[in-house]
Amino acid sequence: MKLEKSLYQKSWLYFIVFFLFMLWGFWLTYFTRILDQKSYRMHLHGVALILWCLMLIIQPYLIRSKKVKLHKKIGKFSYFLVPFLLFSTIDLLKYKLQGKATLSNSDNFFIALVLNALVAFLILYGLAIYNKGKGTIHARYMLCTAFPMFTPITDRIISIHFPSLLRYVPAIDGKPIAPVIGFALADLLLIGLCIWDWRSHRRWNVFPFVLLLLIAYHISVLNFYKYPFWVKFCAWFAAF
């Protein structure tokens, strides 16, 4: 119990680290070029993700500070924030696809990367809300909502600061698939959490499921673009 208490009392610090990595990843492409963005959609999407990251920091801190009522009030804000996050992400994706008469394999891959991440995020968020009366389970699922957000951050950090790593990943249409590295990092962290949860609490009901969900998400992204059903779906999605 001591280890579990320690982990969740300090989880707000881990999310601060996650937030700092997010700032690092988007610093050159967004934060230093805020006035140069081509569409307001970039800002809507940025605000949604920043607010979600701030919630991941604030909520466990409030629990640590025994401010449960305020924690619950802020938690209800997520009922509005999550739909806004979904809308802003899909709207931005469609904007990026505008003007493309035909979609390439890279486009179809990117659509799967974004939409399937949203599906994984929604499942994890939904399970967190469903288990909001069970503190430790709720906290675990809410913690895991950060994992589908890894690749937008890791892709930029790697491409800008560590481009030499891209020579070791597979490519689509000659473009390296940078998300592979983010996928591997997320899976390794989840494996570590699975081991920790089992050794500390003999609990095997959250992190292993999340790991399987993330692996399914990763496999779908790396393969969907090859299949006719996805090519048709992407053509429809870009056109509607």
C-alpha cells in the first residue's frame, strides 16, 4: 500500500514531466510560431490538449491535498472538454486533408494514427468515468489516457532533435514511420506498470488490459493503410 500511495501522491509530478515533454515537442512547431499558424484549428486543438494535460496534473494533486469535492467538480468539466478535444482533433485532421484529390498510403496511415488514437483515448476515459467510484481503478485508467497522446510529442522531438533515429524505423512511401518509436516507448512503460502492479498489489485488471488495447491500436495503425476497407473509409472521411 505504501508504494501505491507514493505512486499516486506523486503522479501529478509525473504528469508535469509529461507536460514539459509536450512543450518541448511543440515548442518549435507551435509555441514559437503561434501567430504564424495557418488556421484557427491549430489553436483550438492546442487549447484542448493543454487543458487535458493540466487536468492530469491538477486532479491527482487535489486528491493528494484531500480536496475531493473540488476534484469532483473539475472532473465534471471533462464531460465538456473531451467532446471539444474530439471535435478539434477531427476538424484539424479534415483540414489537413483538404485539397487532396487522392490519398496516399501516408495519408491513410496518418488518418489511422489520429482516429484510432481517439478511439483508444475514449475507451480509457470511458472506463475511468465508469469506475469513478473506485479510486485506484479510476486513477489508473485516467493515468493511461496519456498513452494515446505519446506520438504527437515523440514524433516531433525525434524528428527535430534526434533525426538519426529515423534510419532505424520502417517507412511508408519513403517516409520514416516515426510513431514506431513512440509506440515502443508507450508499450515499455505499460509493461513496467503491469509488473509493478502485480508485484505490489497482485492486481492484474487494468494495466494489462491497457497494454493489450495499446498494442491493438499500434497494430491497427501500422497495418490498416494496406487494406481496401480502410482506403475506402479514408476516401469517404476526407470527402464528407
